Amino acid sequence: MSKLDSNGALVPAKSAELARKDSAPLARRGLQDLQQVGSADEWFQRANLFYKEIEDLSVEEIKRWSEAEIERREVESFACLVRAIEIDPNHVQALGRIGLAYESGLGVSENLSQAAAYYRRAADLGDAQAQWHLAQMYLVGRGVQQDPNEAAVLFLKAVQQDAFVFPYQMMQLAWKLYKGEGIPQDKAHAALWFHRAAHYGESEAQVQLAWMYYRGESVPKDMTQAAEWFRAASEVGDACVQNVLSMGWRLYRGDGTARDLAESARSFRGAAFWDDTSWGNQQEVFRTARTALGEMYAEGNGVPRDQHQADFWFSKAEMTGDPVAQCQLGRMYLKGEGVSRNPNQARIWLQASAEQGNAEAQEILGQMAAEESSAPKS
Amino acid sequence: MPSEIVHRLSPEEEELAAKRDELALLEAQLADEELALASAKADLAAFEGLYLRRVGVLYAELDEWNARLAELRAEQVHTPEAQTGAAEARSQAEESYSATHGDAAEVEPFTPSPELKSLYREAAKRVHPDTATDEKDRAQRERLMKEVNAAYAAGDVDGLRRVLANLENSPDAVQGAGVGADLVRVLRQMRQLRDRLTEIAKEMAGLAGTEIANLKAKADAAGAEGRDLLAEMAAIVQGRVNVARQQFGRESDERYGK
């Protein structure tokens, strides 16, 4: 009974059908909408299937797909999305997905103004993802007239939703507000978003928040809070390294995943060598947090004065990588597991580990020295 | 020792007694069916009230925004189509408003007590119009049955008791003369009761075929899975309301400035 105009949401029904003043027309409308939403959802799930399939595939299997195959599936998926919003013009997820397809040219030719239009519809329906994407577009004027105020409004709408737990994006917003980057500067508001991102474990936000408490910048000066957030960031750093390390072990042993020595060596390298590119500026963040925390302990600033704790955090800050990972990487170089055999590289890593007090690395180095001295000199 | 006087029933009397037993069974069955029908109606009315309050009002709000939008657009483009569109949207909004703000929306959840049910069954058996033996009797019974139904739907235990108490005081209709005449009357009553039973079955089927009953069945099924269908529907319509409201906001800003 409803005729859907280009705005989708507007559903002017024929008044003749609703001439009676009882509730039957409203009940009928409810039933029809339920049915519409149900079948639109089926089409959306069908569109989703393609992406779900990809999630389940291993890298090798995906590599086997030809470009043409992938494109055919993208086009198919896009057609399903279009069908979904033909049936229910307010299918939020489908609208957002179509926006994304237009923005990135997935299964349809790239069209930024269309992308913005679909994002707008999903955003108006309260979709946090779409609000975020659209805000980005307004910020730089992609597909829409540049409008920092509208961007700020949309950013806030997106991150204010409980369902929206993207700490990294919250932090991005916080930085924008803090620096007045593209949107009006508002440090008090920024502190609020640093706080939220920090709560979700975003270490950079934790360090920034700690500094703000430390300096009393837009928040009341509070050394205890500052110390707490520095500590939280330091612990996140440890957890990150532990994650990478345990990934390395799983790949090494083939524990719950295919055994992959090369990939395993890469993981150990990431944990062993913090300056590895894969860490970005993260290790700098952790180092700052640890140094700051050490200083606070040394001075008794916000925490009880405790030279022992101070030394502990200073030594952690100076740590150039995880000693266990360094030792394991050295062993892999020694045996040529996942990497080409290279005794010199092995020695470098084992020494780094041994210097941090790793007994196993010290033992292996000892054995190597003994073997060398007993070997006949050439 | 006086010999017992044994009244031997004539074949007609035996037949009459048997038919009277059958009639009593039918009366009891009809009372049950009337109860089921009255309960179904009351349940449905209660669900309708709930639906109108939780979902209907959102449709009414949606229609209101759509009407305002159509009127706003009609102010800008003076085409006959725009004018008609605006008028239609407005009347639609009024329909929805009156549907969601009428008596139907006031009905509260219906949970009859066992006492209310048994009183209703008893009253229905005693006053049912289809047990009437003549037109005057029927008219009186129809009036009483209406009272009984109203009292049941309103959960009015005292009302049902009052009807029953009044019945105790009124003398039973004088029975006709002779076994033959009685038998004819009982047979006629039985046919009337059977007709009513058929009618109730039809009414029940009619009720089950309505949109609101269809919705209720879906809501009950969803409820059995631990879902709140009305809340889901409300969320769907609320989304549309938000879109329409924001669209109206944007268009009216464009026209009149912020």
C-alpha cells in the first residue's frame, strides 16, 4: 500500500485505504512493514554471504580467486544490497553498505556524492558507522561541500552511541577536538573523548589523558589519575607484546592454526624488536608512559615515593624488546627455521636477550662459544 | 405395607428426559464456547490497545511529519499534485491520530480470574438467549446476555453476581402443557443452541482472520522465543520517524533559514 518516494523514509499511504477509523489499517501496516523488513533482511544477509565467505577463507584460498571472480561477487553482493533497500528503504545496514560500496567502488563504479547520499540516509536512521564515514567526508569535502561543523556534529553522534566501540576512532575525534583540526577546537570535550578511548584500552589516549591530568590541562590537575593512566598504558604495552609473542608460539607449534615458521619468525621479530615498522609509533607511546611513571615514583608524585618501582619502570622503558622473543628468534636463526640460517643474526639476538638477563639465551651463547673454541681452526 | 407407587414413564416421557439431558449438555458446552469467545475478544482488544500505544502512536507521528513535509513542499511548488498530496497526507495523519487516540487505545491488559470465568459460564448458561422459549423471553435474555458480556469484558465480578442474583428471584417461565409440547420446545431449544455454536465457531474464525489477531499471533510466537515483537516494530517505525523529522528540519531550514 505504501509508495516509496526517493527519500525512502516517506511512506505516504493512500488515504482511501485508511478511511475507516478503527485500528485495522494500522495493524495491516505493521504486518506489512514486518514482512518487508524480514525479506529485506534476507537480501542483506545474502549480500553479506560474500564477505562472510571471505572471512572464513585462508589467505591462500583468497589468493586463488581471480580478479574477475572477486569482481563478479562484488557486483552480485551490490545487487543484493540494492534489492534489500528496494524492499525496505530504511534497512540501515544495507544503506550503510551501499554508501561504502559507492565510496570504495565495490561492485559499482565509485561515486562520492552517491556515497554521501546513502551514508546520510543511514546516518539519519542512527547508524554510527555511516555517521562516522559521512563525518570524514564533510571534514575534507569529499563528495559533499566541506563543512567542519557538520562533521563535528556527525562525529559526536557516532561516538556517543553505546554500540560504537571503536576506541581508535574516538581517539581520532579527541585529537581533532584537541588540536582544532578541521573542526572547532574544544579541549574540554577532547578530554572527554580521550577518557572514553582510554577506557577502551587505547594506549595513546591513555598517555595523552595522563599528560592532561599531569599538567591540569582542561581537567583538574590530578597526579594520582596521571599515574594510573601511565600505568594502564604501560600494561597495554606488555599485553600487546604478549599477544604477538603468543601468536608467534602458536604459529611455531601449529597450535590451533596451520604451522607457519616464516610467519612465526615475523611475530617473534615484532616482539623482539620494537622498532619494527609493524608497531608504528606504539612503542614510543609505551616508552613515554613507562619513563613518566618511573619519574613519578622517583619523585613521589601522585604515587608514594618508591625508588625500587622507579627503577623497575625505567628499566622497562629502556627495554628494546622482549627477551623471550629475542631468544627464540636467535634459536630460529641458528637452526634456519622459517628464516635462512644465519649464525651472525642468531648471535645478535641471543646477545640482546642475554643482556636482559635471559638464562636460556646465556646458556646457548655459552654452548656456541664452547663449540667454536673446540672446533679446529682453519 | 403400602406398595410403592412406581411411576412408569411413557415412551414420550422417556424421550423428553433423554432430550433434556442432551439439552443440559449443550447448554454447558455453549457456555464454555461463549466464554472462549468473550475471552478471545477481550484478549484481542487488550492487545490492540497495547499495539496502538506502543507502535500505533509512532505511525501517527510518522504520518504527522510526512504531512508537514508534504505541506511544506506544496507551499513551494504550487502544482495540483503537490496540493492533493499534501491534503492526502494530512487526512492520513488525522486518521492515524484518531485511531491511536480513540477508545481502542485505552484498553488495558485482560487477565480474567477463575472466579470471573466460572461466574460468566454460569450466567451464560442461565440467560443465554438461544435457550429462550418465546420471543418475549428471548428479548429479555438478549438484554441480560449483553450485560453479562459487558461485565466479563470489564472484569466486573459483582456485576455478574448481580445478574445471577436477579435471576434467582424471577419465576421460571411456566412450562407448557403436556409432554408432547415440552418435547417440541426442547427440540427447538436444542436447534437454537446448535445454531449458536456454529455461529460462535464462525465468529472465532473471523476474529482469527483479522490483522490484529495475525499480529498478536506473531507477537505471541516471538514472545515464546523471548523476543519483544512490539518493541522491534516500534524500533523500525521510530527510525522512520527520525528520518522524516530530520528531513523536515532540513527542508524547512532551507526554506525559512536556520
